[in-house]
Amino acid sequence: MRTFGKFKLSLALITLLISLIACNPAQAYDNPQLLPKEATPIIDLAGILSDQQETALKDSLREYETNTGWKLRVLTQYERTPGVAVRDFWGLDERSLLLIADPRGGNLLNFNVGEAYFALMPRLFWVELQTRYGNQYFVKDNGEDNSISEALNTIEYCLDRGGCQVVPGLTQEQWIWTLVTSILGGLIAGIAAFPRKKDQIIAWPWLLLLSPLWIMLFGIFGIAPVITRTSELLPLIRNSLGFIGSSVGAYLLAQSAFSKEIES
């Protein structure tokens, strides 16, 4: 009897939930009635853009499509969305890209990417683009509207130059990470290179043995992200100096410690 009573209670709760959803069409998803009557490249249901921003962005997207054939569309949503109805409304195809801005998630931006774009920008590009301009810190500092505009500007820039393997530009966080890996690579190289024998200046066998590790840290993680994202020389010089300085410092400290150990 108790089991039957619990079943009745659960059934009543499910029925109530379904009734609330059915009686509240304003919260329903996939609602084609939210689509505008006129043709437009932007549907701003979340009210992220001001009237002036929306007008300027509409003109820019239309002009870009006319000049290049690439179709860029923007949908902002919060509690209401037209859902899959936008596909037919915009006629999304392989040369279409839909930027979806939804403030409810941890990341503001999402991208529905046509197949033709992947020939120019790989899937990792879109992940990096989302995390760079859609993360909470960028949105807090720059605003949701700038998050959308910066992402679109980056996409247009990469399309104009024939594609990008990574998102152009080196952020402060990315550069700090490359500097840290460069310094770590230098420490490993310096420790590996200090002489273990008399009349030896560099321990080449050890340096070559550990070369996959320090080359990976300095070359792949310290230099490659810099030269693929920016043409500026300053971060490249800083990372190189960090590698050289840490390697020399580690070399001298290790040599001094080894000498003291021999003397004792």
C-alpha cells in the first residue's frame, strides 16, 4: 500500500510539472513565433545589443556576405529561443556560421559552424575562440556586446587571410604560460648540462638525453604558441631570455653544488 501511495504521489507531481510547462508558453523552447517577420542577420532576444550596435552590425554582416559569400548570423537568447526554426529562417548551409550568445551558461558563446569553415579553421580554433571571448572574465571586463563583436571580427579576419590554425593574438594569460614553460625548459637544460667530470664544460650526453623534455617545454610550449599567434618580437625575446637566464642559473647552481659535494 505504501508503494502504491508513493507511485500515486510521483504520478501527481509529474502531471503537475507537465501542466505547468504546457500552460506557460512564454518559457517554451523551439518557438518559431519568436522569429522576426523581416529578413535580418541578427535576432537579439536577450537584448545584449543596443539599437545603434544592432543596426551597425546588421549592415556590416550584410556587406560582408555580399562581398565574400560567407554568411554570418547572430542569435542571442535567454529564456526564449526559436530553436531549430532559425535554420529554415536563415537558410543555414555549409557556408553559414551561427553565433549563439546565451548568458545563462558558463560560457557566453557557442558556434554552429558550416562544413566549409572547417577547411579554413579547424575545430580546435572554435574551441579557443569560444574560451577566449566567451569566458566569464572577458565578458565581465569587456561586456557581452564586445564579446560578440570581437568573435565576429576574428572570424572575418581569418576568412579574409585564407584561414587560421589558431586564434590570432596573444593574451596576457597565454604569454605568462609560455614564459613559465620556457623558464622550466631552461632549468632542465641547465641542470642536464652541468659538468660531472673534471675538465668538462658541458655534459653533452645528459643534455642530449633530456633534450626531448626541454625542447618540448621551450620550443613547443614556449615559442610555437607565440609565433603562431602574433608577429611581435617582444614576447619572443622575453621567452628566449627566460630560457637562457634560467638555464645559466641552473647550470651554475648545479655546478657549485656538485663541486662542494666533491670537496666534502
